Amino acid sequence: MDKRNRRHGHDGNRLIFWGVPLMALVAALGMVYLHLHGTCTGIGQNITRLEREYAELRKEVLNEEHHWVAARYIGNMEALLDRHGLQMSFPEPDQVIRLNRQEPVPPTQYARQGSPI
Amino acid sequence: MWRVALVSVVLLAVWGGLSARLVQLHLGPNRELREGVRRQHRIRQNLQVGRGRILDRNGNTLALDLTHYDIVVTPGEVYSNRQVHVFSSHLSRTLGKDYTEVFQRINTPHSQYYRLERQAPEGLAERVRRLQLPGMRFDAVNTRQYPQGALASHLIGFVNLEGLGSGGTEQRWDSLIKGRAGFRLGEKDGLRREVYSRRSLEVSPQEGANVHLTIDQNVQYFVERGLDYAMTTFHPEAAWAIAQEVRTGAILAMATRPTFDPNRYNEFPDEARMNRAIGYNFEPGSIFKVAVVAAAINEGVVRTNDVFDCERGLWSYAGRPLRDYRSHGELDVTGILRKSSNIGAAKIAVELGEDRLYRYLREFGVGRRTEIELPGEEAGFLAHPKDWYPISITRIAMGHQVSVTALQMLNMMCAIGNDGFLMRPYLVQRVVDRDGVVLHQGAPDVIARPVTERTAALMRTMLTEVTRPGGTGERAAVAGYAVAGKTGTAQKVLPGGGYAQRENVAAFMGMLPAHRPEIAFIVVLDNPQPLRTGGRTAAEVFALMAKPAARYLDIQPSDGAAARGGP
């Protein structure tokens, strides 16, 4: 009888010994899963938001580029000058001073020459 | 007690029924139902990246895709909110539309869709959005935009409502420019937002390739401005012009009047969309003498100082009279070009002979497409000598009984400027995809060498005389530069045959600086009035184009001996 009770007592301990950690593990895994799921959902939302933002910014960039291209177009510039009563033209050949290429050219990159500028 | 039992039984029955239905819905053969639910959650997003760009040689964008918005109203919703008046008033003011028209379209309680504005730009859509009116929707649409409007429209072409390139570069390179749209399949949540983790398939869009043209938008502008001047001053039915790099054959500019704005292409008639510079055959008139004289000099049949009797303006050949515009006595070959004598040119051609003349003209590319990368190019027409009439050789010498395109003529002129090398004209520098891979590379290409370097140099010297005082093309002179050029005034061919007496095609083609040409232009005016000659009309337009172009391109002026003053 004692022997049987000991065995029963031993079985009960084993259930607790394995059952509790198993449940704790399952709970931990569940928590990890929930955490990862939440994180992934958050990242997913972030990605979709960034994708939307990227698309919007791309649109804006293209719109600005369109404006810039139109503003730089010589026809529009002339129209603008005309509106303000201004006239511009290219200089006549005799108004252009041409420098001989053999003349020493001033350095354009002062930094390369160790200048403090 | 029995009541408790009854309630319990009922509850059990209800729960049991619900559970059974639940089990049936989830595990039973309800494919359609499940598919319906899935369909409700499914989302497909089209990923548009648009067509590639078209750029000029300096990287200035000539065509690009932008997102515009179709502004759509649900009239039923506006009506049910009793805001039709307010709504119509605000929208008509913001969009610049007629109030009555907007009111009538919105005041329809059963209508669910009215597109108030098609392809509104971002700024306009934003202004309407700020009104915060109910029942409005903004559908994003990809649209092709041409920031410079009508500039180079015949070269660029346009994109039709189906998104297909039509005309010009848009059509010729459509397969590479258009790219490929992508899409995304996934599921959405109850708030109709995409659930990222349920994204099941994503096919990335492939952006279209960029096409870099050889044209320079500023030179193009000078050319177009010159044509506008021609249209208002000389009143031609049409006008067209081309600028080309002499040494490479690269096209710097090409324009036609009447023209069209590719942003609003459907508002213009079909004839305005015709690129006459390559798609219109015409009898060239005296500009054709360049080829005839070059051939004769190259063959050693004549020398520059050989003298011909120009018969005081009337010469009979094969029983048919041939006239000069002005009568001349004896002229040397330079004088024949300078005064543009038909009789002199005809006599040179007769000395050269039919077969040799034909061979040289073919070598110069007459009657053959240049294969420029544009749709709609014509080949011109040059009959074989066996089909010529006895007088044909004298008529071809003055640019009749032969038809050409402006591009063919300019290319011929460039061969004279390029030491006799005939280059293939090309418009596309390169086509590059978004990864930087070059899909097509344009490069200078020699297609023939009809005349020697010496002949070409002699021709340039003689043609310089044309633009000096006393020459037919003196109005083409450009201050600081020696210009080699040739005028042409051809009688127009009547539809039923024969020639019109008072209708001409006036032309001028020239290049500068004459001693080592870098840039060449051709200007053609179809039936200018009241001035009708190439020397009085097209030559002046040439100077208007060449002067700013030479300054802008920083072409070195000719030395003082060679250059004379001009406008």
C-alpha cells in the first residue's frame, strides 16, 4: 500500500515537474508569438505607410521637376522678360573677350593647394 | 422546475443550431460563400511608374509622366445634402467653369457619377480638395506632360488616351519608353487598409527607358522662333526647318509650322501633326544645284572658273524653252551658283551627262530614306535616266522633276561641309533603362562619300559667294561668320499636273562658318506671299536662326577676311 502511494506521489510530482514548465514554455512561446506578431504588424503598417509616403514624395518631386523644367525653358524666360519690358540677347562676337588657353589658369580648387580658405 | 428545463433546452437548441451552422460554414462545402468573403477582403493595387522620359542632349526633360487627377462628383450625394447651389458655385469658380453647366450636371438626384474635370494638375486638384465638399472623389491618373508645350512637338510626338505613343519619338521608341505596370495582391482590413502581412503577390513595375535626343532645346527654340517669324512676315501655308551638326549628322533641331501642343493634341487638326521636315516631298528648286555642280566639279567636267553663256535668260533645249529668273550673260561656275542661273546649271548638267548625274544624286541620298529614327519619313523621288524625258536633265539640274525631303537636302549640304562624307542623320543619342543599361547608342555613321575633300572645299568657297552682297542669298549673312549657302525658289506643282505661276516653295540651306562648318540649317516656306523667293524670305529666316544659334553654341567666328557684316 505504501509502495503504491509512493508511486502515486511520484507520478504526481512528475506531472507537476513536466507540466508546469511545459505550460510556462507554451505561455512564453505564446507571448513571443504575440510579441512578434505585434512587431510584424507594426512593421507592416510602417512599410505600407512609408510606401504611401514614397509614392506621395515621388509625385511631389516630379511636380517640382516639371515646374523647374518649365521655368528654365528659354521661351518662358523670354516671355517673362517681355512682360517686364526687358530684352536680352547674346553678345556680338566683337563683345566677347576670348582668353588664350595657354595662359595660366587660376586654380579653381583652393583647398587642394593647401589654402586655408 | 420544468420552466428551467425548458429554457435550458431552448438555449441548448439555439446554441446547438448556431454551432452546427458555424461548423457547416467552416467545414462544409461552402466554396462560393468562402470565395465571396475572400473576394471582399482581397485587394489589388496597380503599380504605375509611367513612361520613361525624353530628354535633349543636355539632359533637359522634354516629356515626363505626372500624376494628375480626375475630379469626380457623386451628384446623388450632393443632392441629398441639399448643397447643389453652394457646390456648383464653389466648383465653377475654382475650376473656371460655367455655373449653369455645373449646376445642371449636379442637380440630378439619381446620378452617381459625373467627371467634373479630366486630368486636373496637382495644384488645381489641391485647391478643389481644400473646399472640403462632400461627394467628391479624386482619381489619380498617370498623364504624359510636355513642359515646353509645343516645342519640338513633331519630334517628340504625343501619347494618346490609350497610353500609346503616337507620332515622333513617342511612337518610334514606344516599346522601350512605355515600361511595364506592376501590381500587388493582398488583403485589406475592415477599414479598407491593406494588411501588409497578407500581401500575397507583388510584381514590381518596370520603369520605361529614357530617350536622350540629339536636339538642343535652345537651338530648337531659335529655329521655332524663326519659323514663327516666317509665318507672320511671309504668310506661307506651312514652313519647316532643320538644324544639323555638319560633322556628325546629329539633328540639333527640327520644326514645322503649323504645329500642335502635345499636351492638348486632340484640339489640333491632323495636318498640324505632320512632320513636314521628313514627311513632305517637294521639288527643291535651285538648292538642288549644289548637288549638280558638285558632281560636275568632282568628275572634272567643269572647273570653278569655266565660263558658260547664260543666253540672256532664255535657252532652248530639246525644243523646249528654259528661262532664268533674271537674265544673265556669261557667268563662271561660281557666278552660276551665286546668281542661281537655271540655264547655267542646265548646261553643266548636260556636260555631265544623264548617267553620271543620276549616279551622283543617288550617292547624295536622293530618292532614298535617310532612316532617321522617326516614323513617317518619305523617300523623295528620282526617276531612273531610262525614264527621263529629253529635257529632264535640264529640269533636274534646277531642282524640278525630282522630289526630296528637307532632311535629304540638308544632309546633302552637310556632306559638302563635311569634306564629302555623307552622314546618316540621327536623332537619338542613347536609350537608357532605369538600371543604366544602354539599350541603344546613336553614333555618327558615314553612309557615302559622293565627292572628294577638294570638291567639297571648292563648293564651300563658291557657296560663300551666294551670301555675299550681290548673291541671291545675301540676306542669309550672319555678322562675324562666313556663311556658305544656296537659295531656292521652285514653282509649286499643281495637283492636276503642270506648275503654278505665282505659287512657290522658297528655300534656303546654309552652313557656318564656311571654312569649317559646324552647323547647317535648311528653311523651307510653302507658298510665301507676297515675297516669294528663297532669297527674300527663307534666307532671312535662316539668318534669324543661325545668328543666336552660333552665339549660343559658341562657334568661333570666321576670320575677318572671310566674314562680312550681316543683320
